[in-house]
Amino acid sequence: AQSPVKVTVTGAAGQIGYALLFRIASGQLLGADVPVKLSLLEIPQAVKAAEGTAMELDDCAFPLLSGIEVTADPNVAFDGTNVALLVGARPRTAGMERGDLLQANGGIFGPQGKAINDHAADDIRVLVVGNPANTNSLIAQQHAPDVPAERFTAMTRLDHNRALSQLAAKLQVPVTEIKKMTIWGNHSATQYPDLFHAEVGGKIAAELVDEAWLRDTFIPTVAKRGAAIIEARGASSAASAANAAIDHVFDWVNGTEWTSAAIPSDGSYGVPEGIISSFPVASRNGKWEIIQGLEINAFSRERIDASARELEEERAAVRELGLI
Ligand code: NAI
């Protein structure tokens, strides 16, 4: 039998953590035949709550769950880790400037990156969910010089899934009919959900909808869906975010022909090298590859560039703050 894969979840006592851990333990993250060992990392004040979740995980008697640890020490949590899901982050609170937000998150993702560098398994894969996810991932990556840079990713799969769902509803087709959806850029309001390469029943999606809907309804609805969920639910997306994290890692490990993920740019499509930006990607042999050769029209160019510019500004800001 395969030896267990160690999966570390930070922010384990939070709402995404609660929606995520049970699905990992049931085998949905890696596959139904892969045993997992869970490590739950929390801040000291939340360790007790995470221990409560660990008790519930025990009570599920999941056949694939071979062990659980709960800790407030990143060096313990990331020791021998194969998959790290960095969910815990410092949220923006009223009156907080961008610099304060980046500073607070630098204090979390810098040390976690270093602990990953020093203790994780050689095949470590990192998905950052905690916002600002792309730049938090960059901060962690820059503190882990011994880990291949490409192992640091950030989540835009929730945006991707939202785009699938919005388009499916508009065209009255099942989501499974839609291929080649793409989210470009930052997991923020500047993200660009691209319908010029998405296909529905072999036709280009952008040609099946009118331009006004695409521009004035589809793009803002996808980009602002997080705020709409908060408005309706009184809390931010949790189960759908956990679901997207599962999709991201499952596809990374098991392969896919086309999805969206934020990965370090190699300069493709004019996106500055090094920033962690969302692209159309395939996964082969456990590695993300940017899908090449797509034609980018002026409408897309403008939006891809704007989101890349925002990521460059975030990178410049964390450099200036000495966080990378
Ligand atoms: P939450 O506030 O319910 O939970 C966050 C947890 O992280 C808390 O239990 C907190 O104690 C913990 N935490 C804080 N600092 C930590 C540290 N240094 N080490 C370990 N744990 C730490 O938040 P929720 O709803 O679970 O969301 C988590 C993050 O995910 C937020 O930053 C949110 O903005 C982000 N998010 C990202 C999405 C995406 O698509 N990329 C979608 C939805 C949420």
C-alpha cells in the first residue's frame, strides 16, 4: 500500500478549513486510493478550536486518514509535508491601508515559506488561498529558495468555477459542455475571465453571447462574486473556496488538459516574469504548463495587462516593505 501523503492546512480552525479538511480526509484531494496524514496549523488562540475539528475528523473514521496533528508551530506543521494549503491569512479590516495588509501578511507568509523551505518534503506543492493570495504566494516562495519556484501557486480556481457556472446559466447548458475557460491575472477585482477561448459545443463562447453582456454583466459578476456572497451570506465564500482548492490540487497531481491556476509567470503572454498570475494551464506529469499559442485580441490584451500591472504593483510594494 502507498505510504500516506502529508497535507498541511493553515487556518485550519477557520471557515474554509472546516469545509476543506473533511473532503481531504475522505480522499477527494488526491484520489480515493491515497492515504493522507493531516497537519492543522493555527495561531495559538485557535489551536483548541482546531483540536475540536480534529476530534470530529476522528469521529468520521475515514478509511484513508492515517493521522492528524494540530500545532501552532510552522516548523512542525510543514515537517515532511507534501501538500501545503495556506489558507490562514490576515484579513483587511476597516481603515487598513494596502501597506498594512501586505505587512501583516508578510509576517505570516514569510515565516511559513521559510519553514517549508527548511522542513517540507522534496515534492512539496503549495497552494495559497489566503488573500491577497497571489502576492502571499510570492512572499512564501521568496523565503523558500531551495524549493523550485514553480511549486508555489495561488488559487483562481474559484473564479474559474464561478465563470463556468455563470456562462452555463446564461446559455442554459450543463457546465460540462463548457471547455477551455480561462481566468487571467490576479485573484482580485482586476481578474479577467476570458470567453474568447472558452468553447461551448465546439463554438467560441464570446460569439454565443452579446458583447454588452460579456463586458457589463459576465466579467463584473465573476469578479465581484465574492462580495455578493458576503452580502447574501453574511460571511465570505467558504465551501466553494474549499471546493476550488480541492479541484486545484487534484488536477495538479492527477493532470488536466485545461484549467486556470495562478503560477509563476515565465513571461508568457507579456505577463512580467516572476509574478504569480493566473493563466490557462494544463497539468502533465505533476507540473503546470501554461497553454501557449492563444491569440489575444485587443479587448483581452487591455484586461490581461491591467491585472498584471496590479500584480507588479503588489510585488513592488512588498519589495519596498522589505518583505521579499
Ligand atoms: P477565517 O477567518 O474563517 O479563518 C482564517 C483562519 O486562519 C483563522 O482560524 C485564523 O486563526 C487562522 N490564521 C491566521 N493567521 C494564521 C497563521 N499565521 N497561521 C495559521 N493560521 C492562521 O477565514 P476563511 O473564511 O477561512 O478564509 C481564509 C482566507 O481565504 C482569507 O484570507 C480569505 O480572504 C481567503 N479566500 C480566498 C479565496 C480565493 O479564491 N483565493 C476565496 C475565499 C476566501
